[in-house]
Amino acid sequence: MSVELGHYLMVGAILFSIGLYVALAKRNAVGILMGIELMFNAVNLTLISFSRFVSPPTDVSGHVFVVFVITVAAAEAALALALAVVVYRNRETIDIDRINLMRW
Amino acid sequence: MDDVGSVVAFWMLSVMTLGAAVMVVAVRNLIYAVLFLILSFIGVAGLYLTLSADFVAIAQVLIYAGAVSVLILFAVLLTPRAARDNAETFLQVPGLVLATLVAVTIGAIALVTDWNEATRGAFPETAGAIGEALLDKYVLPFEIASVILLAAMIGAIVLVRED
């Protein structure tokens, strides 16, 4: 019994769908952000597995790409959480069912 | 990867990562959900180590398990009167159906496709190679990333500043 590329891809797929469910269904805006971070992690795991099992041994492009994804994800998390704090200051809630200013 | 240690490590880390992610969904307190999210991040870092991606694993621990989770905890604590019950909206059932469909689709594609795997060993070490690639082939994205980080920092400060 050995660990192949397919095992890692399955872990990535399951982690991505858990993150998708969290991002779609949670009511708290911070909870939605947690789902998005889970999806980022699943994608990074898939990139690293392809880099390990498919690309040639001297090529670290997959790793570099993951480093950039982590950078952008950190910037995105900082901005999204700042937005959540601003919404809370103005409306006393970050419950997305009650942030319905633009609903017709 | 055939040796017993890697196989055992893979299965334990996978169970830890996915179990912690399920607990993020299931637990009824937002603070506990953040703590399980940190556990899931650390599990992913361990999976990176089994893939011989040492630099990315350390970056994952530093940035996700360290910085991003502390940011999320800050956001939870700065919104004290918001609901902390980690509840779902009316999209619970459609979201569950959609997530299951996505998992089945990606999983089927991952298993059916012939990925043209190369039989090769692990990387010896990646930090030096990544550093060379960042400053040689990928120097322009590297510089743009610094601009993005600066913009995000200024934006977050401007948004949250009280005046």
C-alpha cells in the first residue's frame, strides 16, 4: 500500500467542498471568510501535490505559485476582516441575513 | 512513497485535516470553530511536509496558523455583540447539495484522468531553489506582491481607523 497523487487530490477535493459549504451556508461574515481560507488551503495542497508527482524534479514553479497564493490570501484576509469590523461599527451586526441594505 | 512512515503520516494528517474542517462546520461556537480551523491549517502543513515541500510548510505554519488565524480571532473579538452561534442561513441544504456535487465531480476527474505521473524521488530541499526562482524567473510577480501587501496594509489601516 502506498500513497499516490490520487490520494492527495481526493483530500484536496473534500477540503475544497467543506470550505465551499462553509462559505455558502454560514451566517456570520467571519465564518464565510473561514470557508474561503479552507478553499485556499485545498487549492494549495493540490498545487503542491502536482508539483511533487508530475513536474520535473528541479522545477519549483508549483511551490513559487503557492507562495504567491499565500501572499494574496493573507492580503485578502486582512482586508475582508477590516471590512467586517467596519460593517459591525455601522450596523452592530455582521449577520449576513441582516445586512440587506441593497435588497429590493 | 512506499515506506510505512509516509503512509501512516499521510493517513493521520488527512484524518486530522478533514476532521478539523468538519468540526469547523459542526461546532456551535465561533471561537471553537476558529481553533479547529487552526488545527486544519496545521494538518495541511504536515501534508506539505509529506510532499517534501519544506519551505511552503513553514510558510503555512507562519502565515496561516500564525497570522491569518490571529486576524480571524481579532475580528471575532472586535464584534462582541454579533451572533457567535456559528449558525447556517437558508442556504444550508442547497449549499450541502452543491458542495457534495463539487466533491464528487472533482474527485471523479482526479481519479479518472491520466495525470502522466513521473516516477521520481522527493526534492532534496526547496528553500534555496524557491529563493533563486523568486529573484530570477519570477522577480516581477515578486515585486508586484510587495505592492499588493502594501496596498492591503494601508487599506486595512484606513478602513479600521477611528476618526
